[in-house]
Amino acid sequence: MEFSRIEFFQELGESCVLPTAQQGVEQVWQLLLLCLLCRLLCRLVGLSSSVKHLGSVSAGLYALYLFFEQSMVWVLMLSMLCYTVLFLNRHSSSRGIFLSATILIYLLMGELHMIDTVTWHKMRGSQMVVAMKAISLAFDLDRGTVLAVPNPLEFTGYILFVGTVIFGPWISYSSYKEAIESRKLSWSWLQKFSISWVKCQVCLVISNCIAPYLFPYFIPIHGSRGLRTWLHAYENAVSFHFSNYFVGHLSESTTVLAGAGFTEDKDNVKWDLKVVKPLNVELPRSMVLVVTSWNIPMSRWLNIYVFKSALKLGTFSSIIVTYTASALLHGLSFHLGAVLLSLGFITYVEHVLRKRLAAIFSACILSKQCPNNCHHQQKKELWVYGINLAFSAMAIFHLTYLGSLFDAEVDNLAAEEGYVANHTIQKWSELNWASHWLVFGSWLFYRLIQ
């Protein structure tokens, strides 16, 4: 048995780990080279900003062609549509609303098979980044954060910025302008890129080669059929999580390599872009922390441009509006919509329940960690840690349940075309709708102690 286990690990290394890492490099090395060239171009002394914007546009166009070939025209059409709406409404104070509605219609038309489903889904990430950039720019113009509509070259340079156009993340227009102005090449810049690149490769290997074999090969747990179902669901969830971390760290790499993703305090430049925080997801304090750590720039975008705008509707309504907006940006996918709307209810119930319990016991058991100077009397008692640990266990339970939908064994084509409703219902039925029942029970408990 020991020999067979060693054989398994050797085979896994030769047939999965090494090919996966090699394939990861082969797929993105040209994109990384484009990011570096864009960075070096912006560092050239004496170049006008127009030439730098043109360089950004050219690199972005070539990156789109590398990944999507002729299908890149749909991303370009969305970009042109966004600028047209911004220009026509340049004297309006509701540009954000108009542009959001226009983008939503365009994305819905694409989802309803304006082009073939597989091609559209391949471009979904880029379409989402373009949409988020354009909407944020429109709202910033309405709020006066950006003073005037950029000219076509500046706008296109921002939208097609090579560091973010393929894998994201969303960056603001001001962050793009700072990247174009460029900061000097430094050891901290290279170190940040290198660390993000190593992390993305590690996450890719874990997602493809380790998570699918977590039980019983790496962690020898055996049990009843019900336990095996939950262990398999956890494997699916972990594999999906690490595929997201891979994209997140890869987007950190491309963005930093292209010259964005820093903060500046006087003359001190910190390359501190964070897209994902895996530990906050795998060992969560709360589902609220999971949501904000899953994709930090997108969470920030949703908070600034959706949640705060919808707060006048009330906290619960604004949460549902925010998750609905996220679901629409991700596309008309039943399983993604089901997961995101379920997350809306889970995070709301968890937040209000922990807030109420914290008030009753005057204890640091909120969804987010309390600051050192908080007013709670109970801070480091053993039972406080116990309650927080119980909520952490509940969060892992919810993540396992929600992640069970992303089954690695599903045929690739079916995954590309989107999971049908039957798959979602079947998966959650196998787990007895346990997470939804737990949320309902938590809500009832909250109502009883309110």
C-alpha cells in the first residue's frame, strides 16, 4: 500500500504537476512580454502621453487577438458603445445610470445567443472588466472625481490597458493614468511581480493536481456515503477556489508588470496590489470576509458604485441589488446566479445575527474583527473565541455547499456552455439543501432574539 501511494505521487508529478506548470507558462508568456514592453515604453524619457496611450491601446489589442482572435471584435464593440454613450451624455449628470443600462442590454443580448455560447463565455471575463471600467468612469464623471470625459485615445488606452484587459482586475481611471505616467523600475516592483507569479503557478497546480485527489489520497478519510458526498463537495469547492486564486494572482502579475497596482505616500512607492486573500477564504472568520477577499477590486467596485448608490433602498435591498448586479455582470448563468443570490442572503443573515449577539453579550463576535479600541467588554474570553470559531465552521460549511456546483468531472463543453438548472438542483438536493436550511434557521433565531 505504501508503494502504491509513492507510485501515485510520482505519476501525479509526471503526468499532472509538471505539464500543468508548463502549460501555464506557455499560455501567458506573450501576455507577460506585452505587459513588460508597455511598462518600458512608459518609462522612455520625452514621450508624450498620447504616444503612451497609443502604446497601451496597441498592446491591449494584440493581447485580445492572442486570446480571442477574431472574436475580439465583440470586446471592441462594447468599448466603442461605452464611449459613444459617454460622449452623447457628456452634459448629463446621470451618465452612470445611462451607461449601466446600455451595458446591461448589450451583455443580455450576448447571453441570449447573439453569438455562439462557447465563444461568448470565453470572452466573459474581458467583457466584465471593460464594463466595470466604463461604469466606474461614468459614475466618477457624475461625482466630479474625474473632471472631463477623456478623449478617445485616453479612454481606449484605459479600457484596453494590457495589464488588465484579459484577466482583470478592475482598476480606476486615475490608477491607469498613474501607470501611464510610470514610476521607476525598482526591486520592490520586480519582487511583487515575482511573488504574485509564483503564487499563481502554485494555485494552478493545487487546483488541477491536488484538490481533486484531496480525499483519500492526501488526507485519508473514509466514511459513509453521506460523508463521501460532502468530502467530494469539499474537493470541488477547493479546486474551484484555487482556480480563482490562480486568476487573481495572475492578474496581480500582469497588472504590476504593466506598471499599475501601487500606492504612493510622498516619495515612497508601495507595490501593494491585492486581488485575492486565500487564507481569508479557506480559514474564514465570516462569509462577509470571504466575499470581500474573493476578488478585492471587484468587491470594492461593487461597494462604491452599486451598494452605496442603492443604500437609500435599505440595507437588505441594497445587498440584494449588489449581488444581482454581480450576477448580471458574470452572465446569465443559473448556477452562478443561484450561488451569488444565496451569498446575498447568507451574508445578510450572518451580519445581522452576529451584530445582535455582539450587542447582547457586549462581545467581539461581529462579522469583521473589532478594532483594539472597540466598546465591547468581552474581547479575549474563551467563549468569545468559541463563538467566532463556530461561525468560521459555518462559513466553511456554506463554502463547501456552494462550491459543490463547480464539479471538475463535468464535461468541459458543458462547463463552457454553462451549467443547466438541473445540475444545480441535483447537486444541492444531494446535500439536502443543508446550507439554505441553516440560513433559514439562523434567520429564525435572529428574529427570536431581536
